[in-house]
Amino acid sequence: MPDGPSIEVSGLSKTYRILRREDQESTAAEALIKRIRHRKGTKRVEKFDALHDVSFDVEWGEVVGIIGRNGAGKSTMLKIITRITAPTQGRVELGGRVGSLLEVGTGFHPELTGRENIYLNGTLLGMRHREIKERFDAIVDFAGTERFLDTQVKRYSTGMYIRLAFAVAAHLDSEILVVDEVLAVGDSDFQAKCLRKMREVARGGRTVLVVSHQLQTVSDLCSSALYLESGRLVLHGTVEEAMEAYKRSFARSAPVLKEAAFRPGSGELRFVEAKVTDDITKPGQEVVVEFVVGANPGYGNRYHVSAFLNNEDGMLIAQCDSRVVDFWLDPSTDAEGRLCIRTPWLKPGAYTVDLFIHTGGHPADIWEQACQFQVLPVTPYSHPTTPDGTDRGVVYPDFDYSQR
Amino acid sequence: MARIVITPPGRFSFPKISHLWEGREVLYRFGARDVTLRYRQTLLGVVWVILQPLLTALVFTLVFNRVANLHAPKGVPYLVFVFTGLLAWNLFSDMIGRASGSLVSNRDLVSKVFFPRMLVPLATGYSSLVDYGVSVVFLAILMIIFGVAPGLALVLIPVWTLMVVLLASGAGLAAASLQVRYRDVAYVIPFALMFLLYASPIAYSSTAVPSKYQIFYDINPLTWLLAEFRWSFLNEAAPPAWQIVLSIVVPVTVFAVGALIFEQLERSFADLI
């Protein structure tokens, strides 16, 4: 591998200029009218730092996980490193070609056959015709789609499509590989294959950058991690340290959004309060959320609510939309509601509940981490075993076996 | 392996020829994709390439020649005359039309993969050129059937073709990059093209234009190029020397300006599209 670190990032910032909504124009005529009206050019522009003064180095052969909550700047970072978007400040130095797996399958065209797409996509990723030809069999073999090579991709199942797309990208001989959330798809066999492939890449001395919401993936795969928060690099260290920082951020940010005025949403209707009846519970027990929505007699239609249940890794485990059980509320009076979640059985750990009020279009209220609760480390099953009998998976299933 | 350095874009950036050269395979693949896709799932397939300009030429002959009583210069059948004009015009308008919408319709590529973005609008020209090539062959057949002999200037056809390509690509690059920010471009282009179709001497000869309007024809680059096409193919009188000079200077300039506009706007594509 070449001299020097594989990736050197120094003082990297990316600022987006956001026009306030009433100042946004998407037709030239509007832009022209605005220009004439405000001749002084006083556009009210808000600046938003997607990344702020980020610096780090990555050595060859490392697999680095990038973690952080939504909007922390993970994707922006990858987009700059892959040169899709330009930085506002700072500098990135790369020791070689970058191959990216940002949303696999971009560049695939549904009307083209598998074979044609391999060539098109490979070329787009920066492979020469000769290189693709040499690896063609390996790609097809990896994806396991040889029978459908001359079938148009639009007739593929989603799984086949993703497998083929990943296979093309994985066979790119770039010195640096950038991966964004690819492992969320495909069956477990294929996921395992992908993980193996990425480890193999790293063992060969190349560098892999991985963004994933699946902390499992990051801890299985990575040798070090970056933790980003609101565009700043908070931590660059071991995977465990970064995970710890990530988990702590959930506990810390909860009180900030308590005040309805600071919460996102159109504000036509707001939650007044919400609480979990038992904030310390056991696996298999019902989780009950009680909430109150303030009245807004001026708002005529009935509305519905929704709740997301998240575990401490920040993974969304369940969605409880009141529409699917035909539960609606009337805005003319204060509404007191109760949500009872019976299954799945939750594994031990800390959980948060996000609450939403939906009036049709944009949500009226978005209350992230409206309530929190703990699930005690107790097994719900009748025959406790060693931890390896229950530690995989995100929830405890209610299941049994029987002889047929 | 050279180290790649990424820094904020400067105030003026010029297109890097080396990047474009590196991306030549992408250009070819995109072009091949367009050509393949256009006639997949069509019944007549490649016949459409000939049928489209031929039908247009027939309609023009019917409307302008028979109904409006416009004529070609002596010795040339009107059908051949108008087909020659349409040949150049179709290349021009097809390239602009395809290029201008190309970035927006390939939004996924622009926002998710890195490669010289300029290749997207440029590659659309590939299928226009294929059509053009087929049409040229067809024109040759028409000329044989009607007994029209070209002059020595026939050898200059590649030059005129290149000039049409440069003119259209320059305008197409500018239109494509502007359309990322302002979607109105999508509405303006078809209208502008329709206007140009009638305002350029395609269905008629520029010598048939009343002298008080002549100035508007003289400043239209398409007038020069159309005259050159007819000079080369149909052995008509050569256009004045100043037109020949300008018909090379203007397309080259338009292309350079278009490419420059594109480069300036490119940095924000992924954020805006």
C-alpha cells in the first residue's frame, strides 16, 4: 500500500445555506420577482453546519465505523469523501481510488439486463471494461444470479437486485471502500457473505469506511469507530467507546425536547404530557403509555397518533399507528389516550418512545423520546439457559417447539 | 498511485479534460444504454430512426410545398431539400432536448455516485448522432433516387456536423445545469426549439426571405450551418465567407461558455437536485 495514511481529513466543514421557506424559489420567474422586490438582495439565509471542523486520520487496513444519530453528518461525510458533494472548508487527502456502496444499485437501469447492468454499473464505479470482464464470473457467482443474466433487472426480486448490485461494487479493486447501510437488506446468508468480503478487503491492507444503524454490524466488523454528533467529531477511538458515547446521547437529549414549542411539527396540535405507567418493567410485561393532547377547536378534522419504540442502540423496534386499530381523536376537547403494547417481549435495556400527531400532511407534533423506561434483565422463558441461548436478535419472541 | 486531494471549489473552476478522458467509458456506456433502451420493447425497432425524419419531411413537403407553395431552389426536389435541412435540425434539436433534461432525470446518479457530471448531458448526444448517421445514409439513398449530385464540398460535412454538435452541446450543457436549479427550463426549451424550427430556413431557402427580415436570418447561426449543409450535400451556392468563419467561431465559443457555466453550477448539483 502507498505511503501515508489512507485517509487524512483536516478541518473539514460543510455548510448548507437554507432559505427560509417563504424565500425559497424553484422557478426562474419567482426568483426574478424576488430579485426586483428586494433589490438590496436581503435574502434571509440560514446557515446549517452539516459538518463542523472535523479532523481524523485512518490507517491502511482499518475498518472504521461511523456512528451517530440521524442528521449527525455521517452521510455528508461519506458524500464528501466520495466526491459527490464538495466541502465548504478543509481538506481531505485520499491514498487511492475510492469505491462507494452508497445505496447500492444506483446506476442500475430497470430496463437493462443483468449483464448490461454489470457493465454499466462497473464502469460508473470506475472499473475499466477489461477489469469487469476479468471479474465477471466472480461477480455473477457472488450474487448467485447466473440464470437471470439476460433477464431485465426490472423482473428481479429486490433481493436479487441488491445482491447483484453489491457484488459489482464489492469486486471493485479500489484502495478505499465506502459502505452505507447496505447490510440492512438481503438474507442472513448473504449478509454474512458481505461481512466476510469486507473483512477480506481490509485484510488485504485496504481501508473500509462503514456507516450503519445496525450497531451489531459495526461491532462485528470494525476495528475502530468515529462518533459524530451534530456535525462534530466527538470521538475517534475503539468501537466500544464510540458505542458508549452513542448510547449516552440518547439519555442526554431527552429533556431538551420536553417543551412543546421547541419540538418539530406544524404545531396545530401538541401533546401536553405523556408518560409510561411503569418505567421499570420486565420482559413480557405490557408497556402502557398514557398521553394527553391539547384541544384545538379551530382545527376541524379528527386526527390520529402514532408511536415509535426504540431500543438503546437507537434502533426503531416497533411502530404503533392508531389508524391500523381504527383509533381517532377529536380536536375540539383535550384528549386523553392510552397505548398498550403487549408484544413483542422486550429485551433488557433502556427504551424510548417517540410520539407523533398526524393530521394528514406534515405531522402536527413530533416528540422524540417523549418517555423512557427500563426493562430489567430477567428472562421471560420458563427454562433459563446461558446467555448464548437468548442474546441474538433484538426482541424476545413468544414461541414454542413441538413434535409433528 | 497519486494521492487524491479534495478541497473546497475555487471561485472559477475549469473543466478538467483529463477527468473527461478518464470517463470516456462511462460516456460510451451511457450512450449505449440510451440507444439500447430507446428501441427495446418497440415493434419496429430501428425502423423508427428512419421513419421519424422521413415522416416529418413528408409532412413538411405536404404543408409547405403543396399547401403553402414554398419551393426549393431549381434542380432540387423539395423532399430532398427539406430532408437535408431536417437532418441538421434534428441533430441540433434532439441533442439540446435530450441534454437539457438529462441531469434531472438521472438524479440518482448525480446525487449518489461520483464521476464527471458533464458526461451525463454529453452522453445523450450519442443516440442523436446514431440517428443522424442513419439519416445521412437515407439521404444518400434519396439523392440517388432523385438524381441529385453533391459537389466537392461534400468532404466538409464532418466539419459542419461537428459544429452543430458543439453548438447544441454548449446550449445543452447550460440548459441542463440551469434546470437543476430552475425547472422552468424544461418548459422553455421545447418552446424555444419550436420557434427556432420555423424561424430558421429549414422548410424554405434563406434566399426566399424578404430583405427587410434578412437581418434576423443573418444573425442566426443555424442559417449559416443549414446553408453549409446544403452547399455540401446539394451543391448549392456556398454561403458568404464571413458566415463560414462565424459558423466555426460561434459554436466553439458557445460550447466553451456552456461548459464553463456547467462547471460553475456543478458543485451544488448534489445538494440541489
